[in-house]
Amino acid sequence: MTIEQIRLQAKNETTAPEVLTQLASSEDKLIRQYVASNPNTPVETLAKLGEEFPDEIVANPIFDLLLLENPESEFVLVSLARSSTTSIERLEKLVYSDNKNVVIALGYNPSLPDPILDTLVSHKDNWIDRLSLTSFTLNNGYSSSLHPNISIKLLDKLAFHDEEHTRNLVAKHPNISEETINKLTRDRSHFVRATIALRENIPEKTAHILSKDTSRHVRRQLATNPNIPIKVIKRLSKDKDDYVHVGVSQNLSTPPEILIELAKSENHNVRNGVAENPNAPLEVLDKFKTDENKHARERVAKHPSISLEIIEYLAKDKIASVRQALAKNPQTPASILDNLKSDRSKHVRQAVANNKNTPSDIRKALLNNTDKNIFKNKTK
């Protein structure tokens, strides 16, 4: 069936309920929307579509029947709470509902009047956490964010919340208004301002304001944001604090000419950031090949724009971790890997064995000799 035929099937009120349930999982939004409007769709399926299509659910002819049969059912109340077509009189009652899911559903309604929003924000229950999504990432551990469908009007209200945690959640939300961004740019908490500094769609005006923030943490976070204007990056590169310079050195939008200046820093963390930045010019990498800090040399050894001359130099570095980084680099030619195959460090030899540039006979020899000295550190 073509996509148009499937859409007609989803719209057809004679389509079997089980077929509509299957179509509710379609990747096509219009198909899902038609299923939400179809009176033959099972209630369980409508409930799953309610968050995406609240108005279609309430306008569905079957909804009036459900409203008559069981007006206090959670499905009915949650659907009404979400819908922009629900009367103010009914919304005023729903905001005091004992059912938390109903109160939370109001948070997704884009048409709530201010008095109801105020009541919602000051609700006696700690329902804001229920509007949050908690996810786990390997690097950052548990992370919370407000639900993507929460209304912009409610976000504007929550920006004035007493709790720093709540305001920070608002600052992270992708859909907040420019007015809310402006307010949170001047928030009393530097954590909230730092969150604004990391926004992907940060306004140029906001970036300029935060580049002068009294908190070095805010300026550091801003300095790492690749979406800020070049002139803001330039200003931050001249910041009085090396802690901010580290952020600039790591920024993927920092141009080569600024990285050249930062490469002169006495702070090893700044130099490390420059050495790792893919925009670092060859002259900087060449300078850092002899840097006293091994971590800078390690980053040069990993760099995608490394030259053959630098590769040959670092292949003889006295620190094993530098040679290991070089052995892992896909830019390292077979001739150098051939020299490193007999390195005294097993970690270097293992890296050689795993590099796709290593000739197949050498890789095979290394991988087949795990029980011999090839993967054992030689005595000093």
C-alpha cells in the first residue's frame, strides 16, 4: 500500500480496531493523527496518542460518549487537561484535582490562562519533578530535563520559581522564549546562568552579556559553546582567568589565529586544549611536539592533522603513552607502525596491532603471539 492509501485506512471509520492500533505506531505523523481522530480506535490506543494529539482526542466523536459514561475516569480528565479547547471553567476545576496525572497534564496545555498557570506553579504537591524526564549517560550520570511538550507559557512562569533546580531545568529546555532567556541570563544563581551559556541556540546578545559575567564558571561554560559568535570567543580568549582560556582552547569554533595565541600560555591545561583542538594549525602542533607536558604531546600524537615529520619525532618519545597515542592514530603510516611493533611497551604494541594501517602480516603476528613476549613489557 502507498502512504496515501494507509492514511485513508487510518481515517476510515470502518477500519478494524486492531489495524488502527498498529497504525498508531506509524512513523508518519498524519497517520497517527488520523488514528487519534478515528472513533473506532480503542481507548487504550487513544490514551497513548493523547500526549501528541490532545485536541484530536477530545474532538473524537467517541470522546463525548466516554465523557457521559465515566466523566471522572483518568483518561477523560487527562485528555481534557491537555486540550487547548477545554473551557476555562473546567480547567479551573482540574487544577485542584487530587489526581496528580491530571495536574501534570495541565502542564502540557498551551492555552492555560495566567490565573490557572499561577495556581499550577504554586501547587501544594511537588508535581514539577513529575514533569521531568530522567536519563542516564555514561559521562554525566543521571540527568534531568523538563518534558519537551511542556507549554511555553508554563516555562515562562517556572522561570520565576523559588527553587534553583527548577529554574535550571527551565534554562535547559529547548523551547523557552527569548524573554525567559533574558531573565535567566541575569538569574541570581551562577549555575542557572551557566546553563544558559551552554544553550545551542544562544542569542548573540545573551552571549555578549554572559562573556562579562562575574562568575568565571559561567564564562568558562560560555567559552566552550561552539555556537557563540567569533567576536565573543575572541573576547573570552583575553579573559583574565586561565580557567576561561581552557574553555576557549577546547571550543570547536575557535579559529586558528586565536589558538596560536593561546598556545603561548604557561597553563598546561590551556595548551592541552589547544593541542587537542581539530582547528589547531600545524605550526602549533609542531611546537607542542617538544612540550614539557606529556599530555600535550599525547594530544598532538592523536591529532588528525599531524604531519609525517611530527609523527617521526613522537615515535621516539620517551613516554610510552605518547607512543601509544601515535600508534592508535589512523594518520600514522605503516612504516612508523612497523618500527613500533617491537616497542618495549605492550600497550604500544597492542595499539599497533589494532591500527588499520598496520600491514596484515604484522597485525597477524602481533595478534597470534599474545602468549609470547610480544605483549609483555620487556625488562628495563
